[in-house]
Amino acid sequence: MPHSEHEGPLVKRQKLNIVARPKSSSSQQSRIFAPYRTIGLVSPTDVPFTSVPLGNTTFQVTTSIGRSLQTYDLKRGLNLVFMTRPQTPSTITSTCAWRQKVFAAWGDPREGSSQGVWIFQRGKKVGQLELPPDLHEPIKQIVVFGAWVLACGLTRIEVFKTETMEHYTTLFIMASQKGDNELTGGICTMPTYLNKIFVGRQNGWVEIWNISTGKLIYTILPPSPKCGAVACMQPTPALSLMAIAYAEGPLVIHNILTDKKMLEFNAGTEDAPVTSISFRSDGIGAGEDGRRDGVMATATKLSGDVTFWDLNKGGRIMGVLRSAHNPPTQEGASVRGGVSKVEFLTGQPVIVTSGRDNSLKSWIFDETPFSPIPRILHTRSGHAAPVTCLQFLPSDFEGAEAGNKWLLSGGKDRSLWGWSLRRDGQSTELSQGNIRKKAKKFGILDSSTLSRGPTTTLDDLKAPEITCIACSLNRDGGMGALPGKQVLWQKSQNQKKPVNAEVSSMTGWESVVTAHKDDSYVRTWFWGRKRAGRWAFQTGDGANVSTVTMSPCGTFALVGSTGGSVDMFNLQSGLHRQRFPSRLTPAQARQLKLQQLRQADTVVQLQARSTTGFAPGVGKHTKAVTGIVVDSMNKNVITCSLDGKVKFWEFLTGNLLEEINWAPMTGITGCHYHAANDLIAFSCDDNSIRVVDIETKQTIREFWGCQGNINDFIFSNDGRWIVAASQDGLIRVWDLPTGHLIDAIRLEKPCTALAFSATGEYLAAATEGELGVNIWNNKTLFTHVPTRQISEESIRQISGPTASGEGGHGLLEAAFEEGTSEEGEEDGIAAPSLDQLSADMMTLSLVPRSRWQTLLHLDLIKQRNKPQEAPKAPEKAPFFLPSAASTEASSSLDPSQAKPYQDQNQSRITRFDRNRAEQAFTSKLQTGAASGNYDEFVEHLKSLPPATADLELRSLTAGDDTDSNELFHFIRAMTSRLVARRDYELTQAWMTVFLRLHFDLILESDTLMSALAEWKRHQADECNRLDALVSYCGGVVNFLRSPRT
């Protein structure tokens, strides 16, 4: 080991050199936001669910949400238990649950994507099936039975072994005519038919194949040539009987063993054929009293109804479960509907249904007296149409956790959802009343509706599509708000039930208000009771609602219309309270004028009252109101409109106070207010965002760069950023203090709505055409993020959050992530290495304070730690010590002979250590004296422990001449450190100990006295300089604190 290295605890050193890290270009990420997860997806695809029993206690149901699977436990109320990872490279096309495993086929080669079959167990990928290289069609169905795994494509069937998962053979379906070999009905199996599968074709044939031999055994022809293609097949609980549904509507119960038709009836229509069949297997449910066997359920993708059949005595319809799922609407593919699959659970009076409306439901037959229609048991669902607006629920008091947990969302499916970001099972849709009861009252669910054609949707009884959400929890009463039954959404002018103000004042009232598309009413909601409220407020001019907001106190709701009117309503009483501008009759105008004249003592006061220049009753917007804001003190109301004007109103009187006119330069499309910094931001139709200070009414920032219309924007929780989503597919983040674009996210589809949580942890974003809501993490909460400006050219497309959370960053994972910090990237160059910021600055060292203080009082510490008396031998040795004989034998050696040997060894080791330490200390001191630079010597002395430093200072010698005088060189080293104005406290401590040890030698040497006088002169000059600086700073502070200034 080199002598220059010290064996002891390392000294904490300052980081002086910062090496610039090269930027990684392998993965493009947002600098501020990290993808977290997607919420709100249950069953949004056409892929049917798959179920498997777990013993005799429960069933697990697995649904596809695109590129991953979600597994729900029926016993726990359809609680989410597993979510598969990793995501499949392409969209999942079919699934199958078998024992503990779930098979998932993904990809469509016709669209240019790869394909495969993955095997998952408890949410983790455990294997995959090797598909043949000549397979160029998607897999539409997977069936596992016995020793075989079947993967059904469009015109071929791949066979695998369940034991080894190896490919066994391929069954090619031959075509008699072009296209008639397509497997429209899929494949199925039947009990007791070993190695036999049934294949439904485009031409209506049902073929029976032997998998083991790979041969076609038999072909079942349709009842008539006009039946069409096979739509679906399902074996019945009775042996050798199979239900076959055809595309033109017929449904046939066929005896496979005798090839004879047992029953035939029209279960569907040409426009809506049956696509799913299931049979009840618990032995009851049919007949007049429900005690007979033979119940069949059918459903179609073009309807939301489930039909139940009694197959006894020729078959009849027992009942129809109307609108079990939302049917497809006439608004197009954006609002999804229809039943994708129905399935009776084995041996249970329970049926599970999944719909294209993003829902999974279970129904149970347990009503008394007997009813052929089941009741709802469990449900898990989400938005059936794309999300249009988002709003994080604010905190109801300071420090509450609700502001970070709940997210409100409204969609095109006319529903309002509250999403829990902590537990999916708590997410719920806010009730709009008993829709099914209303439907029965209006005859929508009556059986006679079948004669009118397609079934009527229940959505017609819901409120229109939500376009704007406002909420405030200051007056929310929770679950106990206004107990009892309340009339829903009654018009405030025609109240059906008198309002008891005492009850509402004690329990609270509505806390959420929503605006609706093409409707002149806004509606209120109870958040605590998760249901619709009492009031529906109409706009003052009868035009459609354009925007809505709530006062911070939670008592008033303000409504803006497309005609330019702004009205305020009281949420407690439901009464109209104010109009902006206030409406005055001629008599009221004359009376107000006389009252103002009587109150004015002088002409000056009268002029002061009219300095605003706006008379009462004037200032109405000429176009649609696009934003309303109430300040935090309920003093002013700020409105903006497409007419390009921002108006400031007095809250109590409704009079116009001030106005900002940007017309005809631009129109204003929206606004957001941040109460902490009293700033309000406006989005304009020229694709810009303007920020106005409410106090001065001046524009302080303008943000440009959006290449498309601004869909939504929001302030960050601390008011430092503005996050905006535009139609060009970018989410931009601007920094308000600097005005720089500091981050941007390019997505595959444009973002339509944004929301920022009150705690700043999450950014919620709704994507165009998507049913889920994407959640992003704010990385600035747990890591440093540079805020330098970026250019539009550096923006790259990144992948957004996923439902499984794959590719996302949790708070802990991202906080401890290494190698991705951008510490030196503020200016794009490495930070310079500086020993001292300024030559005029006196600095201290980084040596711990306890070290140099211990050096000053080392003698006292040694004296305190010195033992008071010598250790004494015990009077009686314990039993486990060796005997006296062994002790005497071990000590038979002469002590006089052992001691010199021991002293010799110790002295050699001690002499070696002392020579090594003295050589390092002395050599560095001599080197510094020769070069005039004592930095290396001082750094070595700083690294020594207090006891070693004290020993080195004691061992300094005077020498015969100046070159060998270590005392002289040490004084010169301390003087140079004092001149450099560094390590001030260490220099004082070292000189104190040095003078205490060698004062007698210094007094006898003139050379040492002259060197010490030089050090004293520099010490006095530095003390005077520091004293002058401290006195100057103290004087400035006293001057600023003086009340006279």
C-alpha cells in the first residue's frame, strides 16, 4: 500500500467535478410526466369473456380490454384480482380459461401485424404456443378439451397438445364455393364425443372432425337453404343435443346422434341473429312454477336484450331481460352497445353477461314468487362511449385526501362516473334514478315493443351528454345529505315538494353541477349519496347551456348560455338569485337613481360611484358564454365569451365593473382560474392562451405554439404551469414564471380533456375515441426535473399509460431510478469545477465540526477517558475457566524471557507505522515548502483523525537551518491558507494547538517570530475586513427594519 494513503474513516468531500451525461435516445419520455395506468376499462372489445370454476366456492371471469386481460372473482362481487402483464404486441382476438391458465390469441396478419398465443397464470406470462409459419389469418376462438388445445382461424384449425403445448396438426376446411369455408360459427365440443369437434361454416354446414386422425367424419346440413351461415353453436345439457343458430334467424335443437331436428323456432331476425347461447344446468327454472329443467338464454350483438326460453312442449319465450346492456344507438359507433356473450354458470342459478357497452354483469334467479326474469347481482362497468370532460374532486377541508382520490368524468353515453384512484371496486356511476322503473312506466320494457321493431334504449330516459362539470364539497353532506326520497331534477320554478331550509342547512346539499349538450338545463348531483340532485336550472334566455361553475362556498351555481346570458341560482333553495347583468324595470331604474343621488353627499362622491362607466343592466355578452369564474372571496364574477370580451361583474349586484376587449382579434373558447396566485387564463380561437392578472386586469403572459384548436387546458396545482391539449395530438406544458415551453407529449390520438389533482400527483387525460382515462404521474414530486426551454422539433411520440400499468412509473420506482437524472442538462454543458466562488469570500471547510473541536480539547478528553484504577483479578474464578494446573503450565515460561520478545515485535510494528506516517506528513510539508503550494499538505492534514493530527503537530521539529525547520514551514502553510481565505475555522484550530505545543521554541527563534508576525498581520487584516462587512450588513438590515423608512 502506498504511504500516502491513510487507513481510517474517509472525510466527506465536496463534489467538484460534474461530468455531463450523454442523453439516451433509446426511449423517448416526458420530462415531467410518467405514464401510470388507464382506468375505466372492463370489457370494451368484442372478444367474449371466459370463465372457469375454482373448486366449489367461486368462479373467475376473464375479460379482454384490448392488449391485456382482467380477471374478476364472482364470490367477491366481481372484484378485480388479476391483470395480465406484459401487454400483448397487438390486440387480443380470443381468450380461453382452462384450470389455472388463460390462453390469449393476439394479432391479425391481414393488418400487417404479427400474431401469437400467450399463456398466462395469475396475471403473469408463463408460456406461449408456437404457431405454424404459414398461418396468415387471425385466431377467432380457442377451445381446450381433454388432451387438445384448438385454435380456430377463419378457414383452418390448429391443434396443439395440452401436455407439451406442441403443435400436432392443422385441419383445413375445404371450400365447395368461394368463401363458403369460412368458420362463421366457430367450433365447439360435446360431452362423451371423444376427440370430436363441431365446426360451423359459412354455407350453413356443421362438420364433425376427428382431431386425433385429422379426418372429416360427418356433415350436418341446415334445415333449409335459406337459413344462412352458422352464427353460433352450443351443446345442451342433454346428451347428443346441440343448439345451432343461423344468420337468417332460425335456431335449431339438433340430435347429433340421429341427425334429426328436434326443435326449431325463430330466436333472431335477419338483421339481428343470435350470436350467443347458454343453457341452465342446475335442473330448475322452467315451467310455470320454475321447477322443471330446460332453460335456454339467447342474445345478439345488435340488441341489449337477453331472451329466456322454455324448451319444454315445443319451446316458448319465458321472458325478456330488456336492456341488460345498452343497445347500439343511432349516434354511430362512438356509443357502443349490444350483448357479446351470455353464460349460465355451471350448477348455479346465475347468468353472466358482457356487453359492448364496457360492462360485465351477473344476474341471479332468486325472486319469490317465481320470476323468469333474473335480478341484477353484481356489475362492473365503465363509460360506454368516449369521455368528454374530467374534473378531480376538490378537498372538502384543508389536508383532506379526497382531492387526490376521486376523479369525475362525463361521457357521450350520458353517464357521470366517480373513479377511485386507490381501489377500483369503489368506482361508481352516479345514479340518475330508477331508470328501469321509469321504462316500465312508459312502456319501454313492455313485450309489445317487439312488434315495433328494434328495442327502445333506456338512454332516452337519462340526462343528455355531459359537457361541463363543476363541483365544490364545502356544503356536501356526505351520505346523510337530505335523507329520504327527493324529487329528481325538478324545475326550480315549479317545485313539486316544499323545501325545508333547516334540514338542508344541517345536512348539506348538492355539490356537483353539470352542463349538458343541446339542453337548456343544468343538473345538480349529490356526491356523498352518489345520485342525482333535486334541481334542474334553466338558462335565463332559454338557450342551450354552454358552461357552468360553482362558487367556492358551494352555495351558488352560475349558468352560462349560448345566447350570452349568465344566471346565478341558490343550490339550497333552488331559487334564482341574480342575473349578469341585472335586469331592471324602468321604475326600478328610476328608484335606483334617486337612491344613489340621496346617498351622495357631494358631487365628487357621485362621480366616484360612476367611475366604472357602466350603468346597471348593461353589458350582456352577444355570443355564447364559454367560461365563468367566481373569485375566492365571492366578490367578483369573471365571464368570457366568443365575442372576444372578458367581463368583470360585481357578485352581489350583478353590475358590470370592468371589461377587457380582444375583439375582433380573437374569440375566447374557455377559461380557468387559480385562486392562490389570483391569475386567470383564457384559451382563444387563434390557438393561443392568454394569462391575465385579476388585480391589475393586465395580460402578463401569452403562450403560442398549438397547431390545432385547444381542446382543454388546466393550471397545475401550484399555479406554476399551464398544461394544454390541442387537436394536433400534443399536450404542452408551459412554465408561467419564465414563459418557456418546458415539456410536450405527442400522443397517437388527440387529447380531449385534462384534469390536475389538488395534490399535484396525477394528471388525468381523456383521449379521442377511447373509453378509458389515462393517468400520468408528476415526476417533479420525487425527482429533479430541468425546466429549460425545448423546441417543437425535439418533441417525439411516446406511448401513453396502459390499463395494466406496464411501461409506467410508480412513485417509488421512479424516485429510485438511477441513470436517468438530468442534473447537468440545464444549459446542456457540464458545470465548471470551482474551488472558490470568489477570491473576496472567506469560506469554511467541509470537515465535521466535531473533528476540529475534538482536536482543541484532546487533552481534556484523554484525561476524562483515563481509567481511575487498575483492573483487579476476580477473587474466585468461575467454573468455566481453566484449572490452576493448566494455568501454571501455560505460565511456566519465564516472564523475563517472553517480555523482550513481545517488546521487540511491538516496537517493530510501532516503528514501521510511525515512520510511514511521519514520511507522508513530512514529505508533503517539504514538497509544499519547495513549490510554495501547500494545498496537498492541507488536504492531507484535513483527512487525519484528531489524535493523529495532534501527534503529527507534536512531532514537528525545528531543524538546523531554515530548509529543515518544520515549524517554520507549518507557519508558512497556515499563512498561505489565510491569504487564500479558505478553511478559516480549521486554520484557527490548527494554529491554536500549534502555539500551545511549541510556544517555547518559537520564542527562542527570530526566524519563527518573524514568520508568526507575518501570519498575525494577515490575521488582523482579515478580521478587520470581516468586521467591516458584518457591520455594513447589520446597518443595512437595521435601516430596512426601521419604521421611519
